[in-house]
Amino acid sequence: MEFEEAVKKMIEFVGEDPNREGLVKTPHRVKKAYEFMFGGYKLDAKEILESALFTSSNDEMVLIKDIEFYSTCEHHLLPIIGRAHVAYIPDGKVVGLSKIPRVVDVFARRMQIQEQLTEQIADAIMNTIHPKGVAVVIQARHMCMEMRGVEKINSTTTSSALRGLFKKDQRTRTEFFSLINSPSGDRY
């Protein structure tokens, strides 16, 4: 109930009547939305990755591209909307493909800055499945830049985190960036 009271005060602060028909249930709706949007605090990336680790002789790059996500800017509590591209090079183990987008969501569904989000995804994969390398690139729009402040609509921020072979080997890095920058065309 304390959360809902705080939302009521916010509604009053901006000059609205929290008892107006359209706003009466808003504090409860905001509470439910926050529970979902910040559900990443209750999830463990390591546990998710370990739940689907499989022995494999594959030692070539595995890339999951265009993982859509949303997050929340920790400075203004406004949305960050973007895509993550995540690759790793197995070293005896592969992880179930759905686990990579789940790991993106674990960290995205927290109050966040993009740079930290990028690092957290890369480190979770590197430290849990111990691949030969991990690469994460995130491209995102920040509503704190678009809705307020400099008000630059459609500007995109790109951040990257490279580990292992992706950092050490120029050819591996070039292959990764070439793949994420190629048009998807027909998806299948």
C-alpha cells in the first residue's frame, strides 16, 4: 500500500486529482507495471544459463542478433528501448538459445545505464559458460534524451563489451561486427 500512496502523491504533485475516474486505479496499475518492469532483480542470470548447458564439440561463433529489450534509465526512470546482439564461441559447452535473450532481460529489467547493461550480459555469459569469447553490442534509444533534456528524437546509443577471442583476435571481432551489421533480409 505504501507504493500506491507514493504514486498517488506523484499524481497530486503534477497537478492531477488521484480520485478522478481515470486515475483511481492508477496507483495499483503502476505498482503491477513496476513489479514486471523491474522483475530482473528477482532473477539470477547464472541460474538461467546453467539450466540449459550442453556438451558440444562446436567451436564456431554462436550469434543471437536483434534481441529486442526495454530497460529503465536509472537517472530519470524513463524507458530505454533497444536491441542486443550477443555472440559467444563455445569451449566444450553450448547454452540453450532461449537463455541468451532471457539473460538480456534479467539485466534490462533493472534500473540501468546502457554501458553497465552491456557489461553485465557479457560477464554473466563469460563467467558462467566459460566460452572462448563473448561479444555484446547494444543499440538503444533513451527517452531521457528524447522526451526531456536535449530532446534529440531517434538518436541511437551503441555500446559494446568484448571478452576473450573477440577482444584478442581481430578476425573474430571483424566477423562478429560484419554479421551484426549485415541486413537480415529474409529471416529464414
